[in-house]
Amino acid sequence: MPYKEKKIEKLYYSIGEVAKMFDVNTSLIRFWEKEFTIIKPKRNKKGNRLFTKQDVENFYIIYHLVKERGLTLDGAKKKMKDNKDDTINNFEVVKSLNHIKELLIEVKESLGD
């Protein structure tokens, strides 16, 4: 059985790394942090924000609601407050479907047109 390398996940991500994940400016990450109480970065001795994996997952949900679904910040906050579990479940379904779509595209490309 061939050796399969495990993907190493970091404990903390810098604001620059998080901004790069979403292809947005760091100022938007700081703004969303202030607007959404579910984002709770730790800070190092220098005062730099250190985001956890959970923070990144929450950013994905916020990004999905605001950028992909077009909700206002107030609408996204309300959705997160009123239907947090439903919102997370719906987001997970969309994420799974996008992953399946990517896999199907890879299969199609490997088979040729």
C-alpha cells in the first residue's frame, strides 16, 4: 500500500492567509470580525490576529451568505442568529455539491471530450 501523505492543518492562520483564502482584502476580514460575534481570533504578543479553523469555517459561511447569496450584512447576521444550524447545514450541502461537481469535471476531462 503506497504511503499517503496527510494534509497538515495549521492551528492558527494570519489575517493575510485568511484574506488570501477568500481573495479579499484584509480590511474586509477585520470588518467582518467586528460585525460578526462568531469570529473570535486570538492575538499574539504583538497584537496580530490569529484565526482558528473554526473562525475560517465561520468566514466561509459569512462569505457564502454575503458574497454568493447576496445577503446584506444585517440579513446575514439575522440568518446566522435565527437559523444558525439550518444555515450551516445548507452551507455544508452547497460545499459538498461543489466538491462533487469538481470531481465530475475532473472525470470528464480525464475521459476526454
